[in-house]
Amino acid sequence: MMPEFLPRLIFWETTAGCNLRCVHCRRIDVADELVPDDLTIAESKGLIDQIVAFCNPILILSGGEPLIRPDIFEIAEYAVASGLRVALATNGTLIDEPMAQRIVDAGIRRVAISLDGATAETHDTFRALPGSFAQTLEGIRHLRSQGMSVQINTTVARHNIDELPQILDLALSLGADALHIFLLVPVGCGVEIADEQMISPHQYEEVLNWFYDKDQEGLLELKATCAPHYFRIVRQRTVAEKRQAPPSQERQRASDLYAMTKGCLGGTGVCFISHKGEVFPCGYLPLVAGNVREQPLQEIWEGAKVFSALRDPELLQGKCGRCEFKRVCGGCRARAYGMTSDFLDEEPSCVYEPPPLPQAARLKESG
């Protein structure tokens, strides 16, 4: 396996159980309980052994709500002892002072907390629990008081698109180290509210250009997820600014930050493991590559057909296939699948139109 195709991030849904009923979640029928199909503690440790046998990614323990799983810290400690860098993705409502201390003691490096509005009204409506905004902020404060690195995750949709500047200000005021925005995908976790909450392609472009401008300020780590065309915008903006500014005033930050990464990492640098052991390219692309209960993760990662297809940008169709940015962007494969049922189709939420192919290339495509 070539090094560029080793997992860099593995998201593991440690349980489908959760204490909230968020309107965007595929687990909307499960609340306040563990699920019988969750990997057992023995299977969980076996999965960690499978991971460290062939790669050294960041392991994100997610859910559902991972903190309702009573053995979550045993799992985290085992992963840390195995040499993995471990992060925790949570809604934050269950984090009081003792819980924050347990998270720190387990060796977890960062906690990602979902914050989907700058106000209680916006966030609580989205999370379907009155008071969850206040509980989440309190959880963040407990973590920061223990010195834990906190990342704010925000799902961007119609309900909060106008609040993004205020969400950024809130993240800064809370002492967060990072703000990651997630552009809603109408499949997987986003299928329940896709029609009513999807923003337009032009709004995507506006949000990502705003995000680029804020990234230049260097106030905290900013990352756009499920928005691979951000990497096209970074390159376009960087080139334009270099042309306009004297060398001493060139902005290097964005080009340096993204020099070693790309847009869609599903199946190339990222995979998602469900609470039942199913392996997907990401949490939003519901194409099962295999199951760790039946086959080692390494065999799935190296041999699954869907992963092989995702690693070949020459298979991309439509305007993504002819785009000069396809190797740094790739389009959101999950969004393509959600809109057209073909994960190799063109990204439906990108406004960029690549230049037409030269005549020789057009003849080759049509022949």
C-alpha cells in the first residue's frame, strides 16, 4: 500500500446511542440507550489492534454520543497505550467537571464538540433539546479549565449560515483551538433535513470565500469539511493574491497549510467505521466496503472496490472529470452520490466551470 493511501483519520462510531435527537441525524430513532449491535469491549480492542497493525492515524471516537458508553474510557486508554493519537467527538452536554477530568486522564488529545448556532434558540432547535446550548458551553468551559484542546464542529445549513461570524467569535471567546465547518451532505447523517436545509451552490462559494478570508487572520485553526472545492478556492485566491501583491506582502499561510492535503479524503486518507463494524469511505457515503467483524481492516482498506475507485481521479465524471483541480479537490463523492446515486459523478454544489477540453481530448472522450 502506497503511503499516500494509508488512513490518516479513522472515525469510529463507538455507539449509535445518544442523549439527543438532532434533526439531521440518521440515528434519530435511537436515544438514551446503548445499542445491542455496538462492538463489544473485546471487539473494540481487537479493532484497535487491527488499526495499529498497519497504520498510525488519528482515531476519533464518535457516536451517537460516545460518553454514554460506560467503557469509553477503557477503549480510549487502550488506544492511547497502543500508540494512537485519540480524539473524542461529542455533543458536550454530558461533560461536567469530573467528566472533563476523566477525558484528560484517559490521554485524549482533543475533544471536538458540535455547536450549530451562535444562540441558544438556533442550536437548541437544531439539537432538539432545550438547554443543550448552555450545557454544551458549560462542557467546553470544563474542558478548557483542564487544559484540554477543544475543536468546535459546526454543520453549515440554512438555519445558521448567517450566524457563522458570530460562531467564530464564540469559538474564540471560549478558547477553542479550532473551528471546523461541515457543509451539509444530503445522505448518511444529513439525509433527514437535506431538502429543507441545503444551501445553494452560490452560498457554498460565499461561505468558503469568507472562510478563506478568516483563515488568513490566523486566529485559530480553521478547516472546511465536506467542502473539497475549498481547496480549489485556496489555490485560486493564493495565485491571484501573489499576482497583485509585492513579494514582501504575499500571504503564504493558506498555501503552506494546504500544500500536503486535498479535498475529498474519503477512501484515500479517511474511513468511517460504524458501531456494527461496517467500513465506509466516510460517514456520509453509505457504500459498505466491508465489516471488521468478518475481515481485517487492512484487507478492507487495501482491497475494497469502492476504495480503489475513489483513489483514481481519472474515473471522475462530468465537469469534475475534466477539471484541472480534480487532484486537489475531487468533489464531494457523498454529495454526488446523494444527488445522482453515482459517487463518481460531478460535485453538484460547485459553481466552478472548468475550461473546455482541447479538441483532441474531446475526441478521445467521445471515442
